[in-house]
Amino acid sequence: MVSGRRMAAVDAQFCWMSAKVPNDQFLLYAFDGEPADVGHAIEEVRRRARACPDLAMRVSDGSRLAYPVWVPAVVGPDWVVRHDLDGPNWTDCLAAVVGLADDQLDVRLMPWRLHLFFPVLGIPGASGPGSVAVMQVPHALADGVRASKMAAWLLGRATPVPRVPTPRPGFFPRRVIDAARAHRRMSRDVREGLLVTGTGSRVPQRTNARPDGARSVRTLVRHRSELAGPTVTVAVLVAVSTALSRLLGESAESLGAEVPTGKPGMPQAHNHFGNVGVGLYPALEPDLRAERISADLANGRRRFAHPATAAADRAFAAVPAALLRWGVSRFDPDARSPLVGGNTVVSSVDRGAADLSFGGARVVLTAGYPALSPMMSLTHGVHGIGDTVAVSVHAAESAVTDVDAYVRLLDAAL
């Protein structure tokens, strides 16, 4: 019997689902300069990983009737690897980042890996040859916010990665009854106008086609002051609305996006978020569009704050492992849905102060490229560090035949 900390149900779902739909995340950090002592810089990353219990563990999944457990692991040499690029430029580096997704991690062996590229020429904001570090993180280990905290620790930030408590799932039937009662209360609050329902489902566009053909990533860089809007996230959503509607043409009358959003309260699992559906309102003028998008996001956060959401999460946390495994096994990634939650994904994470470094080189930008899935072949990342915001595109050829033309549309809209 392996001794360890039981995995939460939502994290186990991501773990088991990864065999059907790969879900590794790739967090990119670019630095102005190269390490003076490569060996010392790499060993410093490994040392910091060994000092953080949540970065020095792996998964043991030996029983079909039980949840996997997190057990201690030795941070080995292959957890931090340097790659040679086909060319020296920033665009060559981004092409290499796309290829990393072809080798998804096995969390039973290695729950994260840091990929290093240097020298890299033409990094936005760098004064000369620079370095790029890309942290690969399966979703079972962390959502976007938690993964950002892990990467920041590896790259020098003094703030420790917060621990997540060992799950205490409770009695499943009792939790289900409580969730049903809370849901009835939520329905009553909607009827009485105290809560607003979601924006509803959307008709699929070609951005919802199965990802096929070449995959590409691109990144645009802005100073925060250049993004007009109540928040950076809303400003980018307004721009995505313009670019996406021009890409899709007449079929884009009613577009929507899925926006991963953190839930309130203390996390009880490594994944503590949900997707909020927002309308993109391409027919509206930008100012009014921003108001509608802001309202959709605010209403989504209010639904997350409602007791029904927490009650549903507690019920899910108590699902027996065998039942959840069975449910995941029944998922068919080849099935097509007549309706979708959104026509693209816009994932936005503020990664804090520009206080990170690698081998003595200071960070100049951070970016991320949300994974594609069977029903989503165009995603966007919005990631800030200091006053620099990276707006990224991850696209399959089946959705965007000319990714550079789409990025030009997005660049102009921003």
C-alpha cells in the first residue's frame, strides 16, 4: 500500500480524462539575457523544486476502486531539460513550443517539466539574445492560477506554493441531497431576479471543428496602458470579438467565448475554477460591447459565489472513485455536439510582478497557449507580468487557414 495524499475528485477527473483529451498546460516565460553559468541556473531550479512538496511528488494510481494518491518523488535531471532550436529566432522558439504538446507527461512518472531554450533572438522587450523557459503542467497538478504560482516559485519568487488540504469527501448521498436543495434555491433566486442565468449555448463555428492540420501559436505584446477597457480581460475579449467576427464573416452574428474563471473560497483541490460563458456581441460598438461582456463576467462570478455552486462541488468531491472512473471511460472524444458553450476560449491570468529571473536574466514577458480540444480548435491566452501583457493565439489549420492573417486582425483590434 502506497502512503500519500488522496487526489481530489476534480483533479482525478482531469488525470483520467487526459488519456482521451490531452490537457497539459504550457506556461512560457521569456528573459532578457542568457545564464552566465548554465549548470548552476538549472540546478537552482531543481533545488527550489525539491524545497516545495507540491513540486516534488508524483501520482500513484494502483487501484481501480480508489482515487489516485500523490506520493513523494525525487526531482530528477530530466525534469529540467534544455533543447536545441532549429533556428535562433523567437518565431523558431514558438514553433518548438507547439511541438512540446506532442509529448504529454505521465503524472505517475513526472508531474511537471521545465523546457529551456537559449539563445533566442528577437524576444519582445529583450535587449539582445535571451532565454525562454516553458513549464509543462498536466491539469491534474494545477489549474492556470496554481500552475503560475508553481512556475513563479521555480523562477525565484519568494512566495511559497500554497498547500491544498487532503480531501474529506463526506457521505455521497447526503451531499447530493444538499446540492439538490441548493440548486432549487438558485432556481428560485433566478425567478426572483436575484441572479442571472448564463448566456446559453452557441451554434458551432469552424473554430469548433475538430483540430486538424498544422497547429500554430503566436503572441502579441502590449503595455497594460495600451489596452482600453475596464479590465485587461474585457479589453482583449472586445478585440477578439472584432477579429473573430471578421475571420468568420456572416456566420458570426452570435458569437460567444468560454472564459476560465477562479471560484471563490479556499481551494479544496488543485483545480479551483469553472468556465463562464460570455457573449462577444460583434454587432455592438466597442464601448457597449465592453459593458455587456463585463456584465456577463460579473454575473458568472455571482453564480460561482452562490451556495449552489459550492454544494455541487462538494457533491462531486464525494463521488466514489469507481463511479467517476466509469463515467470518464464512457466519454467519447469523437462525439460531436450540436451546441457549444463558446466559439473560442479566452484564458486570462495575471502572473504578478516582474520579479522572476533565470540564471540572472530578468523576465520580460510571460505567455500561455490554452490547449485545443475535440470541440475547440482556436484558443487565446492573456497573461500579464509587471506592466507587460501577452495576448496569444493557439490555432489549428482546420479553424484558421492563415494564422498570421488572423493575428493581424487581432493586432489591429487591440
